[in-house]
Amino acid sequence: MWHGPLEKITDYKFRIPKSYQPGMRVDGIIYADEKLLQGIKKDKAPQQVANVAFLPGIVNNSFAMPDIHWGYGFPIGGVAATDPDNGGVISPGGVGFDINCGIRLVKTNLEEKDVKDRVTNLINSLYQKIPSGVGSKGELRISKEEEKRLLVNGAGWAVRKGLGVDADLEFCAEGGAIDGADPDSVSDRAYERGKHQAGTLGSGNHFVEVQVIENIFDREAAEKLGLFIGQITVMIHTGSRGFGYQVCDDYVRIMVQCLSKYGINLPDRQLACAPINSPEAKRYIGAMRAAANYAWANRQVLTHRVRESFERVFDKSWQTLGMDLIYDVAHNIAKFEKHVVNGKEKMLCIHRKGATRAFGPGHPDLPLKYQEIGQPVIIPGDMGTASYLLLGTEQAKETFYSTCHGAGRVKSRHEALRTVNLETLITELNNKGIQVRATGKKTIVEEAPSAYKNIDDVVDVVHKAGLSKKVCRIRPLCVLKG
């Protein structure tokens, strides 16, 4: 339970002043409303917001989004920028274990009436095509040398294997591969864990979901994106699997030793970090980027499998079905970006852990198609309610162009298993017209809608706070869980 100060700045923004604890270098800022704040106070995450404010070189504030909840070191939903020229550090806990866990949205030209009698066939086909769950292995078998090429080329590696098209890369953040990946900074154990998992869904909150657009808030933006009410879309949510987990695990151990080496004092060892210009940080950055590229390759392979499933069910090519990528964006990553601080442009290290990049209109890193409207921001909800598509805004520069990444948990997985009845949950989902498949019953219970915050409340906060603006609300028809 949080008993510290939370000063109201606006209806959607609250401050933990740096005077709260000696050693805080900046304030903590939590985006929420009064309703969400009551749940946030019951968690230990606000203390983690304060802890992040201790990081050397942190700029402006330690931020948290309305989906904030307890995480490793950083809260999930945390954002922090550090300045390499002012002793700034990089922290694996500010990225997370599932490096480049992220999400992509694929549109179709199908309408709900086209799929309503084929939903069962669709979910069965997806279940057969996509390996999912803990330790799942894909059809791809690659050597260590081939895996190195995957780590450098990301989604482009998959496209060159015939598992996608160049247009897919255009609508991925970083073109589906971030420069500077260093395969030589990756351990043998990470290589071993990654060699069979490209093109797999993984476990936990990862999913492939077939959906229908049920509400549009910004008709002009929707038209420019080629979206309309009743349209079928697909979301793919997964990350770097065991490969990324191992990279994080390896470097957390290394970074803990850096604390005394570089004289860094922190209230929580899970925030272990190193100066950005140190050899340890440089190796972590190279390995993290390799894991990020692994995740982009993984989502690209899964996109191909999704397209194959639709082709099988509808007996048409995916091109005929209009299955084009809207966007793919990470929400567990540290990236070097230019931002204006005190009137001067600076290259900063932006940690986003459970937070989505949200560049506004005109940002030079956006595809030409999105220059006018801003970056698509894809926010998944839980499998029983809805997800959202939003757009980045210029006002989001106050959070280094960051917004929320999902609904955010309110129950731990253990608590969900203790309090949720599987049969009742399945009945409730069926009554809503939602079919679910998973490798195990445990996953379905852990991901029950009651384990998450209300996605409408979370999205309303970032919309009203100006961090991103709503385009459409999307309802699930069938869900493949990891």
C-alpha cells in the first residue's frame, strides 16, 4: 500500500515530489485519474516510480502510465530518459526480461458478416499453425550462424526467407531491425534458447487475436488508415521469447557488479545499471538490440502464419484478403532518440518498460504515410473486452513521446488462479461470442479479464492527458493464448 505523497497536478497527472526521499534526482509523475489511482495506491509500483528517480543522469521526471503495476526494478508502465553526456546509465530492469515484447496490427478487407460462421475454423487453423506456450518450438530450424544473421536483420531476415513482403518492413518501427545489434555480446545459453523459438507465441499475456472494429472516434484518421466499422483485424502480441529473457538475465548479473565499480547508489538492486559509455553498457546495448531484432523477426514469422491460416479458411490469397500491416511497435525497449531538453536538442536513452512510443505528426522517424496523422499506437486489452488503436501526439513530448501499452494487471497470476473459475470464465467468454484456445487451462485463468484494469479507463486517461488520441475500439472474436 502506498502511503507517500501524490500531489495532484491535473485531473490526469499526479506527482511524487523528489523531496519524498533523499537521493531522488527528479520528481515522479503518474498519469491516472482518481478512479485508477485508488488501485495504483494498493500496489508497490509508486515506490518503484520513486526508486527510478535515483538513476544517475535521469532527465525531467520518472514517468508512469495509467497501466502501471509492480515489475522488476522499474514498474511496468515506467518511462525514464537518461543523458549519456551527464553520467546517464542504462538499466536492464528498465527494459524488462521480454526484450521488445511488442504488438502489431494487421487489417483485412473482411467484415464481421464474412467471418461469423468461420470463427471456429479460424481459431482452429491458428492453433494448428502457431506453436504457443512455455518452451514451444517453431518449424524453423536454424544454425548459430543463421541465428546471428537473424539477430542483425530482424524482420528483414524473415522477409528474405519469403515470410513477408517489403511493405511489412516499412510499417515496423526501426524498419523491423534496429542498428547496432551485436551477436558477439550474446551468451551461448541465449543462442541455445533462441534457435528453435522464432515463429512461436510464447506464454503469459501473449496472443494472436482476430477482432472486429466496433467504434470509431476519429473518422478522418481511420479513413487514412483504411479502417471502418465492422472490419476484421488481427493483433499479434509477443516478444523475444527465451532468447531475450536470457539476455536480460545475463546482463542483470553483470550490472549488479557495476554498482560498486562505478560508485552508483540505488535503493533497489533490481535497478542495477551502468554508465552508457561504459564497456558493460555497450555490450548490453548490443545484446539488447539483438534480442529486439529477434522479436521483430518472431512477429514477422507469426504474421506469415496468420496469413496462411486466413488463406486456408477463406481459400483466397492474403493479398486478396487485404491483410496489410498497419504498424508494429515495441513496448519493452531502451532506445537512443533526440529530444528537446531545456530548449536544446539532446540524444537521450529512453527506457520504455510496458510503455509504447507515440511519435506525433511530422516526426522524421515515421513512415511517409503517417507523417500527417502521427504514429499508430496499438493498445491491447484483455481477451474479454476490447483493444484500441490510437495515434501519437505532439503533446506526448512531455513523456518523451510515450504512452501506455495495455490494460495493466490488478491481480497477480497466482491470485487469478486462486480466484477465477475456468468453467465460469469460458462460459462468460462464449456468451460474449469470444472463442479462446490455449495450450493449457492455466494460461486462460491467469489472463482472465478480472485480472486486468478496465482498458476503457486506461485509454481514456492517455487520451484526455493528450499523450495519444483514440482512433477506434476493437472487439475480440477469437483469441489464441500463449
